[in-house]
Amino acid sequence: MTQAINVTRGIHWVGVNDHQTDLFESLWPLPRGVTYNSYLIDDEKTVLVDTVKSPFMTDLLDKIREILGPGRGLDYLVINHMEPDHSGAVKILKSIFPEMKIVGNAKTKDLLESFYSLTDDLVIMKDGDLLDIGSRKLQFFMVPMVHWPETMVTWDASTKTLFSCDAFGGFGALDGGLFDDEVDMNYYEGEILRYFSNIVGRYSPQVQKAIEKLKGLGDIGIIAPSHGPIHRKHPGRIIELYDRWSRHETECGAVIVFGSMYGNTQKTADAVARAMAEEGIENMVYHDISRSHVSFIVRDIWRYKALVLASCTYNTMLFPPMNELLDHLLNKKMKNRFLGLVGSYSWSKGALEALQAFASKGGWDLIGPQVEVKSAPGPEDLAACWQLGKNIAEKLKSCDYLEKFTLD
Ligand code: FEO
């Protein structure tokens, strides 16, 4: 039995499962780890496509050695993306395989030098250029900002395999199963959306351009991303999801996020949610801003059509974790969504005004009434919240788009 896993003719997965990193990019929680997928193409020339995060170099090298056997080295290393979760092993690999040429593009060159002081043996590719490695030619396509400016993808037309790097990838280690027909895609699609919405989603217009470019490839048989499962059974499905997400095509449902110190503001969120439930809205995700990590909230907001924000005031301003969420949402440039607002205060206003200022920055279709509560919600306040829930539910009734995967 080998540790490397055959993907298709002459292509082996030599990546690693990382269960040790708690926070991806020191920001995003990894409750079930993450993979760094690296691929070895064993042809007349030997080609490694992307590497792994540096602490996992030994694992990668063991798998490479397993396939190459004694006496063979790496002829090429393709760097689709320079972020160190994929490029972390480049410098040491180059010292182990000094003859190895590094394949990238003009923007890769700059980052290779600034990260690793590597300037020699570079093969610079332009959009559509080919690299002959024996029985096949690899082709390179630039997909800038999916996720960094130098990002590109690699296409092997002979096996119809696309090495897509961050695109179509997600969180979650792969323990045993590697392919979409071997793992619970219900879970992984949620984690692919969490990766997309928090890391790539800001660059949705560039994702759209990349998808348009990839249409020129015709049938894609296998999508081999740098994180998460390899899509061989339903490669079209993940492209379709990515297409919808990057067009801000949202599903019928609502996310309710509340920030509440003593439970009073939570009661307003409860009233909105109950009204929506009575109106038949089944897809509702409820988040306590103090306890849900922002990456899960952003993911759910990306998915659903409606958002309700209910927040208390803190020191004359918006409750700090709610403020952090708004910063994330502004950064992601979200649009085409309904928004309902509830603010509360006791001795100084602040929350509702801050929520309104956020809403005025665009991308949101404000649904009323906007509710402001002093200290604890009374019957009139709760009736207004109820009306807000009903109004949002009414809007959602015209929406009929629903996907099948569930969110943890
Ligand atoms: Fe998985 Fe942008 O790195």
C-alpha cells in the first residue's frame, strides 16, 4: 500500500492532511482540519503541481519518493499560487532537487524572490502557454485574484484534469476518502462555501472571468483543487455552485444574527424568527454573534437571500463583535440581499444608527420596519419585530432557488 493515491493516468495525489493547524491564515477555524493537495505527474518528465505548508514537507517528500523511486528527481515544479499554504515547501524542494525548473508566470517571479530569494531556473508562462512533458502537454491559464494576482490553473487535456488551486477547494481534511464519490459532500460543500465566501468571495468578478475562461476547455473530467476533495464524479456541480455564489445568486432562506448582553436583544431576534417560521420559512440560520465564529456567519449570509441584524449598543457604539461582522461584510462586497435591522440601547443610542450607516453603503434591499428598542422590548417593540419577520418572509416567498447540501 502506498501513501500517495492515484488520481488518473500518471497523476498521483501526494498532498497532506493537516489536523494540527487550528486557524487557517491564523484567522479561520478548522474544526476538521484542512488538506494541502499536491499532485505528482509521472510522465517522461516528472512534474509536481503545487507543494504544501512548510511543516508538512517531510510527508510530501515521502510520497514523492514513493512514486519516483530511487534515482529519479523532479524535472518541474508548477506553482499555481504563491500563498505559503501551497508554496511553503518550494525552497527546500529546490535544494533537494537542484535541477528542478520552477514553472509560473511573471507575477510568480516577483513573489518567489520576495518570499524565498529564488531567482534561477524559472520557466515563465503566459496565458494559454503549453509545456511538453512527454505523452502530454500541460497548459496554463491565468486566473488573477482567484485568489492572488499571480494565481493560475494548470490543464492536462490528455486526462481532462484541471489543477485549480484555491478555486473549488474548501476546508476539512480528507481522512481516507479523497474523491467526491468517497466522502460526505454534504459536509464538504458547506466547507467549500466557507472557504469561498471568506477567502475568495471578495473577488467574485474575477471568479466569473475565470469560469468564462474555463468554458473554453470543453468537458472537464476531474477538478483537482489544492484543498478538499477531488471532484471526479460531479465536476460540473462544483463549477455550477461557484458560478452561482460568485454571481451572488442566493438561496431562499434567512440568517438572523443577534448581539445581546443580557438577553433583551435576543428577544427581538426571537420575535422576527418566530414570525418567519409561522410564515413557512424553513431555511433559517440563527447566530449569536458572541458565540458563532464570523467565518460561519459570513458563509451562511453568502448562501441565503435575507439577513436580519439585531444588536445592542455598547459604550455608545455598535456591539463590538457585530461591528466586526459588518467590517467583514463590507470587505466582501456582498449584494442582492434583503436586510432587516433591529437596534437596542439603554442610556445612549448608537446601534441602530450604526446598522443604518452600514446598510447605506449599498448592496442591501432594506426591509422595514426598522426597530429601535430601549432596554427591554415591550409589546409594541415585539409587534414591530414580528412585522419585520412577516415582511421578510413575504419577500422570500417569491424566491424558489434551493440547493441540497446542509450546513453544520
Ligand atoms: Fe490556499 Fe490562497 O491559498
